[in-house]
Amino acid sequence: MRINKEKLYEAFGELIYVVAMADGEIQDTEVTALKKLVSEHPLGADIKWSFDYEAKNMTDAADTYQKVLNTCQAYGPTEDYLLLIDLLEKVAAASDGVEAKEQAVINNFQADLIARFKEDSTII
């Protein structure tokens, strides 16, 4: 299944939600930072829409995390993940610095995604 860039960026919003929820609740400063960070990006509305959707529906963070990994794996390697990691770190830092649980989600995502890409490369 091929994922288009808009779906990838929606997944970015979902992962930002997971990181923001890692400490138990989404801080207003995190939402404000996200709005500012994505306001000028061509796909920023996709990121923000999907973050808002997950927050409104209080989706399960673990399920959402797996969904994001699946989407990113299906899309494949791309430099866009550098933007994602930057957004994750900046949104997490917006609320009195990055908490250990938030950093753990960011670190785990990077490791899990790389592991999936490595696994995919052995299949080819």
C-alpha cells in the first residue's frame, strides 16, 4: 500500500499527539507551539488537523504510535522525518522542557522506525 505525503504528514500530527500525551496531558503551551511551528508549512494544516482529531477523541497513545509506525514504514525512508523529529522536540520543549517520558517516545520512535526499515531491506 502506497501512502501519499498528506497521509504521512497526518501521521506526524498523530505522533506529536502521542509525545504531548506522554506526560499525561496536553499542555496549552504545546498546542501553541505546534500552531506556530506548522503555520507556514505547506502541509501544516494536515499535521494540525490530525493532532486536533487525536486530542479531541483522546485516542489510545499506544495504538496511535503503532499506526504512525505502520504509516511511516509504508511511506518509506524520507528526509521529512528530520522535520518530524524537530517538531516533536520543539513541541515537547514548549512545556518547561522535554520530560523523560516525552524523550523516550521520540527516541523509541526513531529506533523503531529504523529497525523496520532495516527489516524491510532484508526482505528485498
